[in-house]
Amino acid sequence: MRNSSTKRYVIYSGRRVVTTQFSVSPLQAVVDYVRSYGVKDDEITRLGVDSVSWRGARFSAALAPAESETASST
């Protein structure tokens, strides 16, 4: 069971959606995503409250839209 403070975030590489991630903040979601590739924390540059840079690539996170009842019941 997820903690009530976790939310679902969409992770972007540039403008492209790469995945969704549950986390407590957009920054933590995007850091966790980049670290999932084995990247060390000191290789990740924090750019703001919702984005990071790693080896020239920029990754960002945004709160995922709520799933509609119709979509979840099909």
C-alpha cells in the first residue's frame, strides 16, 4: 500500500514521456528515475523543483492527470 503523500508523476526526457513514477515530490520522482539507470547521485545536476540534468539530457516530472472512472472500469 502506498503512503498517502505519494503521488503519480509523469517523467519527461525533453518533451517525450518516458514513464510514470510514484513519489513524494516531482524532484524525487525524476531523481529516482535517473538513478534507476545506475547513475550516482553526484552525477545528477538538480535544475529546479522538478527537473534534473544528466550527461546533457534534461529530465523533468509533472503531476500525472487523475485517471477517470471510465478509463479504470474498462
